[in-house]
Amino acid sequence: MATANSSLENTGAPALHHGCPQPRPEWVPEDAGPAFATWVLQGARPSGLVPQGRPRVRRKVLSLDDYVFGVLGGDPMVVARAITLVESNAPAHQAMAQQMLEKLMPHTGAAKRVGITGIPGAGKSTFIEAFGCHLIEEGHRVAVLAIDPSSTVSGGSILADKIRMEKLSRTQGAFIRPSPSGGSLGGVARKTREAMLVCEAAGYDVIIVETVGVGQNEVSVRSMVDFFLVLMIAGAGDEMQGIKKGVIELADTLVINKADGDNIARATAAQAEMRRVLHYLHPATAGWSTPALLASALTGKGIDEVWRVTEEYFKTALASGELERRRRTQAVEWMHALIAESLRAKFYAAPEVKARISAMETAVAKGKKPPMAAAMEMLKVAGLD
């Protein structure tokens, strides 16, 4: 409600403002006439209708051809909506998404797929922004698929990566798409692979997948990218991470970030330590020796060297046939993952399972039935024994 002095004519009756009455306020000056009134601004009509002259803006419903031609034309708005389509769980959307991807497939595969991870606080978003801006200056078109962690309580995500990459998001030739992880292992959204194909078909020649950064569970992103970069910082226990193997043995390049100011000496020491660790680990890619580099996303120092090494990796992997072999293996693994996902969905959607699953959960929770026996019984109920 907003109150304002209004020089209304002395009619004795409340005036109307956009059809709403304007009664006198609770307090008015002693010598005030009926010209003083309260403006009642109605925020929503009971009928839910928008006032005339201000029609509600509705987005155009895109057809299959609209999606395909829009993506191939590089329209960022259509690319964003196409990714929303593939992320949807609605059966109708999933069917159209698969038809769209089938038409886009001949236009995919030419991009360099780069995965970037690191512990929280390693400066992933800042590094990707500096890295992406450098690539665009080099004449590339860059798509960033930034995966944000989903809350285990509410299921929501902040999706703040696009805000943190403000400069890159305003740069011509860049596309940033934040997506919730949805609790996926390794911090990778369930539909990230399909989103990558959409971006490739739209003409982006470097696809960067930024993961949540959960330390040991990065196998999923490794299984969908060509080049895997692990971002580290000095003094955060990352050296021990290398000794424990874990994510370090999946890396094609290690980058010690924040190598600037008073931190240069510590970053240099961390680089030397990681080089010693890498000496004892089997390379993630055959024929390639994993380097440990220094960089500062804040100053931009070392960013060009990271890209030079990345390009050298792709030349090596392409010449040896490792790149083609990896992508073929990834495609087969993707198929099996989709089969497992589909079977899981159909299992829990089966009426027989819905009817008995609650009672079985209670029996397992109370210790009346072993989990394995309960699982086998439920599979038998679903006809999958």
C-alpha cells in the first residue's frame, strides 16, 4: 500500500485509481479537506487477469525444427532452451530432446572437451573466467557448463557461477550454463553429456565442464571429457591428496592457482612437491606425461601456458589415436549408464514395487530382513530376478 497527497476535487466520495478506491488515510492535517486520500495499489487481481494494455508476455513454444535450426544457427537463447529441454524429466520433453539430439549428432564432435575440478576455494570460477577470456581472445568460442552442488536438504542450488564469471558472461562468443548437480556422484549434472552435444552443435569449439569439486568422486567427469585439469592451491592439503592418488591420477594437467603476491614461494614449493608425486603415478592418458603448472587467475599470469599445454595434449592424443579411442569408450559407457538409469526408473515406477517397497523398507530399517534379501525379493516382485 502506498500513501500520497492528491489534489482531488471535493466530491465527498473516494476517488478511484485504476479502478481501486482511495479512502482517507488514518491521519490527516486538521484543516485537510477530502483531497487527501490513500492510494490502494492492488498487486494481483482476484481473477488472476493482467490489466488491459499490459498483456502477459509468453515465450514462443518451439517446435523440433525451431530447436534444431536455432542451435545450429548459434542462437544462445535457443541453445539455453535446448539444454533446458534435455534436462527436463517430463516424458514429452525427453522424447523431443532425443529427436533433437539425433538431428544434432552429425554436427558434434569437433570441440575440445575440457573438465576442470578442484577443492572448494581453489578459485575454479575465477580461473575459468580468465581461461575463457584468453581463449576468446585467441579466436575460440567457449561454452562453460558449470555444475553447482544441490542441497541434500532442500534439493536447491545457488547457481552462482554465472554471477562470479561476470566478465566472461558479457563477452561475445561465450556461453555459460549453470546447472544443479542433483546429487550426482562427482558433481556432474545428469544431463551434462547431452548439454555438451548441444553446445558443440551450436559451434562452440571449446567446452569447459566445471565440477562441484568433491575430491575423490570425479570419475564421472573424467568419463565425458577429453582433457581433465585439476586446480590446486598451496597449503591446503592437496599434496597429500596426490600421495593418496584419488583425483590426481585422473588428471592430464595439474595447475597450482593463486601463484601471485606473497603466495608465489608456497605455490612454487607445491609445484615441486606435485612433480615428485606425479613421478610415481601412472599417467592418466597413454603417451602423455602429466605436468604441474603455476598460474594466477587474478593477474592472468600462466593462463597462456595452461592453454599451450592443453593444445599440446590434444595434438599428442589425436596423433596417437588415444583421443578417438577415449571418445568411443565414453560413448559405450554412456549407453550403459543410460540403460542402468532407465531400468532404475522403470523399477520404482512399477505398480508392484510401489505397493510393497514401503513395507520392505520398514522391515529392513527394523532389522527384520537383511538388505540383500530384501533387494532380491523386490527384484523378483518386479520380474527382474
